Amino acid sequence: MAHLLNTSFIPSSSTLRRVSPSLQFPGHQRSRVPARIDAKIREIFMPALSSTMTEGKIVSWVRSEGDKLSKGESVVVVESDKADMDVETFYDGYLAAIMVEEGGVAPVGSAIALLAESEAEIAEAKSKAASNSSSSSSSSSSAATAVAEPEKVSENPVPTAAVKVAPVVSMPVASTHPASEGGKRIVASPYAKKLAKELKVELGRVVGSGPMGRIVAKDVEAAAATADVASVGPVSAEVGKSAAAAIELGSVVPFTTMQAAVSRNMVESLSVPTFRVGYTITTDALDSLYKKIKSKGVTMTALLAKATALALVQHPVVNSSCRDGKSFTYNSSINIAVAVAIDGGLITPVLQDADKVDIYSLSRKWKELVDKARAKQLQPHEYNSGTFTLSNLGMFGVDRFDAILPPGTGAIMAVGASQPTVVASKDGRIGMKNQMQVNVTADHRVIYGADLASFLQTLAKIIEDPKDLTF
């Protein structure tokens, strides 16, 4: 569900009437002369799209200045610390002035635009926005002027006509967004997709200028404008790909919004006393089951999440969490968060009530969450409601590793690859079995070694005899 824009009233100065002095104090409730406001200009604030969000980045403005808006209409796409989200307006009116342009960053609660009640107030809103921006930049500009060196003027200035540069036409090339899976998927904002249909623009040939190459509305408009300029000459796709993939060694790259959020969480996790317990689990039966039901859309991630959830039912303390250092909570739901690496960060989509959902529905839900995660379209409840976390690097051939405990949870399990291993049977014979290593990192304030050992024993029994996973 899209979030609603926060707004507040700014009374138009031209329409204020006489106001009782008592109204100038917010705490005073006795007022005999009410304020009469005929015109309203509202500040549109940067919304808080998650509990950890401190600032947001404008991905794209869905509407333009002067457009008439209706309540519930999508106005702007904002990049939070985990996802891109369409934000709706809570009021009818006109988008009078945009104060933070696309690509700009604003703290949560700060004004990003002004909404006028009627067309008559648009001009006044624009002047307010201009005065606010000029006042905020006056100090920085004055400081820059004080230290700037005077620009040297050539004694023999070259006539403007002599250095006139021929216009450069930007040719569309294939989108290289990291979430496009090598070009198999197109990552674009909802409005950009709608606009592309209207303008008959092929999104696969559009270069995205949004975060991490996401296609936004202005990219589609630019592609439509240059569609007829095809006589410039062919462009080498190989050159475009190499330029896009090039990394300047030695360069300093600032964190993205998501990377900054991951950094804060990792630093916060250092304050939690943790310990680790490892366990070896035989996966022959699980591998056999997976081969049988893989054709029905079941994923190994869903099977592991289901097995973990069923084990947590028997060990609720491992599903608990400590947030204040003074108490802990036995979580009422078993929500399995699974770490997913995406370009520029890490996110943990959540399979909610994994113990109660059948394996087929769980697999469909997981595929849906992964698609939304790669497109940065997850809603907050889809990534911040986990009670236990899985991190699986087995698909990369990693046999074992340790995971860092996410803040606000009690445990995280690192899953390695299932590999053929020579083992001795109970009767002393030597044989081959597929085995995987799992390592659980837990909050030692709440969970103890015996708790994890018992949980891992239960998990091993479920995986080694997985008949309950398909019920």
C-alpha cells in the first residue's frame, strides 16, 4: 500500500484577516476571534517509509508543477533505506512547487514540495519555495564566494561562434540495471512503464538515470524525443557495456541509501553479545524431495524456511528477541527473513507465518518477494517483520560461514552447500551422504548454548525426514 504524503497548512499572507493575539500561542485554547483563511498552501513533507529511515531520496516526480492532484493519487517515488515506494497525496489541490528535484535527498519531515488549494495560490507558493531555497543557500554561497579564486579572463577572448559545438544526440542503449538479471527484466518506475506504453517506447532500449540505473519518467520522455533522430550513426553496444561496467580504481564512492542503512545495522549489532553453534545435517532425503516437487514451483529456499519454522515451533525461545536489554519477547508469529544480496546492498524479504503456510504457497510468495526486492518495491512489512533470519550461500559452493545477527532479532542461521561426504554408518560401514553445515549466531542475553543445540537437533530430524514439509 502506497504511503500518504504528510502535509501542513501554510496560510496565504494575502488572505489572513485579523487574528486574536491569543491565537499566536499554540497552548492557549481560549480564542474569541477565529482566524479566517481563504487560501491554503500545504507543505509536502518527506515521509518516513520505515522505522529506520532518517532521510529519503527523490527517485522521480510522477506529476509536474501545476498539475491538479486528487486525494490518493501517486505524486512522487521516494527511495527509502530499503525500497522505492510510490507516495500518494492525502489532499486535493495543485502541485505548486517542487522543492527537492529528482535525485535530491531530504531528511524525514522536511518539505519537498508545496501543494496549493487552487490555481490562484500557485504563484504565491512558487515565491515561497524560491524564498526558502534562497535563504537556505545564502550562507553556503557566501562562504563559497569568500574562498573562491577570481576567474582568469583571457586577454584574447574567442568569439562564441568560433567555439560553437555541434549538438550531441543521446542514442538509446540497453538498460544495465543490476536487478535486470543480465537484461532479462526491465526495472522501471510504475509511471515510467505507463508512459512508455502511451509513447510507444521500448523500455529495453532506454538507459535509466534513477538509482542504480532504474528507468524513470524523464528517461522515457527523452527516449521518445530522440526516437526520430536515428541518422546519427550506429552505436557500438560493446562500447556501451564496457563503459557502464567500468569501475574507476582508487575512486571514493559514497554509500547509497541502502548501504548506509546496512552499515548502521551492522554497527548496531556489535553491541549485542553473540555466540555461534554449528551443526552437520544430512540432506539426502531433502534433496530427493526437492527433485520430486521442484517441477511444481517449489524452491529450496522455501523448503529450508519451512523446516526452520517447524523447528522454531518447538523452540520458541530461539524465535524470541531482546530490544531494550532488560526483557525479551516471545514472538507470536514465526516470520522467516531470508537475506538477499542485490546490487548496492542487502535486504531480507520476510516469509510471514512460515510454519502455517503450505510449501507451494510459500514458494510462490518467495518468488514474488524476490522480484519485488530486486525492483526495490518491497513494502516495509515485507522486510522488517522477521523474527528469525536465514542466510544461504550454498548456491555459491560455500561450505560454511558465520552470519552477523540483525538488530532486533534473536538468531540468524548461515547455511552452507550440501556436498557429498564420506561418512561412517552406525554399523561401521563407510558410505557417501550429502551433508551441509549450518551455523547459528544468537543473542546470548536470551538464548543459551543448550537452546541452540536442542533447536539444531530438531531441525536436523525434520530435514532428514522431511515428510512434514509438504503438509
